Amino acid sequence: MTAVTTIKAVWFSPTGTTQKTVTKIAATLSRELELPLATDDFTLPERRTQALRFSSHDLVVFGTPVYAGRVPNVLIKYIKTLSGRGALGIPVVLYGNRNYDDALIELRDAMEEGGIHTVAAAAFIGEHSFSTVLAAHRPDAADLAKAEAFGNAVAEKIRSRAIDTAPVFVRGETPYRPYYTPRLKDGTPIDIRKVTSKITDDCTYCGICAAVCPMGSLDADDPAKFTGICIKCGACIKGCPRHARYYDDEGYLFHKRDLEEVYTRRAEPELFL
């Protein structure tokens, strides 16, 4: 195994939950292994204009949120451009208390295909992008304590050089299951792919929502106008200081209420070493 000389924290995190978890794990590794920490936030579109490139001396903590049980489909093409060059890696996914389904195995496979050998993996929980109730305020102190403990365990694995040649085992299925489909009570599928948020009269046209949109889809001069797709990431809703953005689509609102009513239990992180 090539000696690790740098810890790299890499993430897509529209509402900050993935970033918080990934940086806690990476900072722990940096401290425990006494190595420098570098970060790469590819949330905004301008940060995805160049491929992610690593070296054989990097240990990469790579995080994405879970959308509909999978890695966000808008990221797949970009992630597949990464060049790992023999780096070691830790795939990390954040889900909103329902399930991460096949997101973690999908991210692990993409990293392996890109030349990053996965040595550990984790699925953590973050406040759902649709809600302030579902997994509210997570990752919380308990989650971050588990992230730190996970980082400590990975550091010990690196120190002991106990690295398997096979990719880290994670829970999930291949072929990957289809993206999770929300349904009405009678089983009718709900399609929210073209649903977009709207603004109230409280909007001051400050431009924050446009600045934080990971797809670059909001017009800064007219925030009611979409110039691209909406991935329902929650960045514009949760980032608005005036709480002036909202959804009114009935299918979307039913799905949100259904998730909040069904998934009340506290899901716990799953760690794979």
C-alpha cells in the first residue's frame, strides 16, 4: 500500500449536512494520522467544470446526499469523470431518515471504477431536504460523535495497513434498484420531477437562493424564474433568510407529509470497516 500523505474531504452538499459529516470524519483522520487536510466542495456548478483528480498518496472522504435511495442522478456523469490514480477512499452518504437503499454501494462502485480503492464506508443521517421535521437538526452531536469514532477506527486501519484488496463491503443491491417512487395512499405514483419552488411577497430579491442553487437554475434578478432543473435539494428553501420560498404542488406536499408521518423513528448511522 502506498503511504498516505494527504487527507481530502470532497462533497456535494446543498444544505450542509453532508459537508458537516464528511469534514468531521476527514478532520479526525487528519488529526489522528497527523496529515494535512485539503477540501473540495463541488456543490455549485462552477466547481464541476473540471474533473476530480487525486493521487496514490491521498485518502479521500467522498460524500453525497441520497436522493430517492440513490446517488443524485445529476451527479453520476460528473462523478464518473474522477481520476483516482490509486488513491484510498471512503464513500459517505447522507439520507433523510427513510433509507439509503443503494446509494452507498452505487457511490462505492463509482469510486472504484474511477481508480479509488475503498477501505471503509458509512451512511449517516441528515435533516431531510424537504422538511424541518424529518431528522430535524441532524447530524446532531450524537451523529458527529459517531463520525469521529468512525474516523478514529479508519485511522487505526490505515496505521495497521490492514487494507483488503477487495472493495469495502457495504449494504445494497446490484443491479441497483430503481429510484424510490413516492405514492399516494392508493398506490398511484407521484411524479415531482418537474415541480419547482415559488416565492411569496416576502421575497426581497436578495439573490441568495440563486447563489446557493447547485444547478444554477434560478435567475438572480428574478428568483421566481427557473432557467434550469430543480432537484428538490432544499438549498433555496432553507437558505432563504425571509422564508419566502415554498412548494405548493399537491403531490410534493403529500409526499412530504407522508415521510414525516411514517419515518418518525431515529435512524442510526451504519458504518462499514
